[in-house]
Amino acid sequence: MNEINLAANKPASFYAIPVSSKNVLSMQPIQTVKHIMEDYQKQQMTLINGQNGKENPKRTVTVNGTGEIKMPPNEIKLVIVITSCKTNIEEAKSSVQRRYEYVYQTMRKYKINESNIFVNTSYCRRDDLYEVRCELSSILSDYKIYLQIYNILIEKLDKTVKILEPELSHSPNRIEALKRQATLQAIRNAKRTALDIAQSVGLQLGKPCEIVQESFRETFGEPMDIVDVKYLSNLINEKTIKVTCNVRVTFDLIRSRNKKLLETVK
């Protein structure tokens, strides 16, 4: 059976489509050529809009955020050196031993664990003299304890006992933790900015759809020439780390369902 061609009698606003006799016979009574053409046009428009991305456009907002974390060093290394030079090595050992016991008891008095006290002893001969050297070291997390021990040893002992320049540092994994904190702070700041923008235009802030870390920087305090322990605050500043992170975040924007909020914004 030949196909029915509607092109000859089609209205000006309709498209000509092929319709087989099988399709015609299967049509319901309420279906007309007009309905078929309208459905066809809707399908075509849906395809066109979908390809061009014009259907339900996605609203987004992109903002920048900065996070900055600043932390002083949390560890200080105490190093005490005891030396004695004598013609008799036993006398040199005895002299160092007496001072060692006093230093050790002082450190234990301030609750420094035995496992955190490291001792190294060495012997050296210079011409007719024997030099005995004993070094005690400990890593502390309290600057006050360091200063108290320092003051006591300077006051009670002679020049054979020396306290070396303190070494300040950050504990392991601490800098990585600071990096994470700075990044999270930057994202939170970006979210606050995006929330203000969304509310100002009567929309709600959706979930983030893109987070980009644009820059990251680590800096330490300005170096100091003064290294004496009485300027400990300067040494702390020298080792203070500042972590700065900049991010770019894109958030979805959705229509607000709260009418009161919309009226307030307007």
C-alpha cells in the first residue's frame, strides 16, 4: 500500500512528515495530524535546546578566599656542656661528674623525663692536659621551663658549665597540619562571600562544584642577628611560620523557597 503524503495539503505552520498506512490504522480517534505535528515540533525543540545548553541554565557564582595561619615554634632544644681540663684524668672525670649530677637533678626537678635527657661523654688529651666533656640535651615544649633551668645553672655553677644557643623548631607533621587549617579557612571565607552574594540577589547558596587552590606560601619571621638567650622572643619570632593559602571556589545557586527572605532582600 502506498504511503500517504500530507505535504500537498499541509498548513503553512506545519512540517511534512512521512506517515505509513500502518501508523494511520493504529491511530486513536482523538489523534489528529495537528497533534502529531505539535508533538514532533516539541521533540525537535527539546533536542535543539538540549544541544545548545539553553534548557534550565545552571546558575553559579565563583569567589576567591584567603586563609592565613600563623604559629610560633612549639619545641626548644636545651643543650648543656660541662668541661674540665686537668693533668690527671681521674680528677677531670670527678669534676665533671659532680656538675653533671647537679645539672641532671635540676632537669629532673622540672619534670623532664629520663627518656628525654640525652647524655654524651668524650675524652681528649691536649699536651699534658686531659679534657673531659659531657653534653646533656633535651627537647622541651615549654619555654618557661627552659628559662628556669637556664637561670638556675647560670647562677649556681661556674664557667665550666655552658648553655648553648637554643634551637627552636616545629614538631613533626605540624606544618602539614597548618597547611590543612589554612586551606579550610580559605574555603570557609570564600563560602561566606558567596553566601552574601547569593542573598543579595534573592537566591540560596548550593553545594560547591569546583575548588581550585590558586596559590600557597610559607614564610618565617624576619631573621635576627641577636642570638643571646635573653632575646628569646626574637628567636621565637625568627622561627614563627605563616602559612597563606588562596583558593577559587564555584558554588551552585538555587532559587530561594523562603518568600520572606526574598521580600527582605528586595
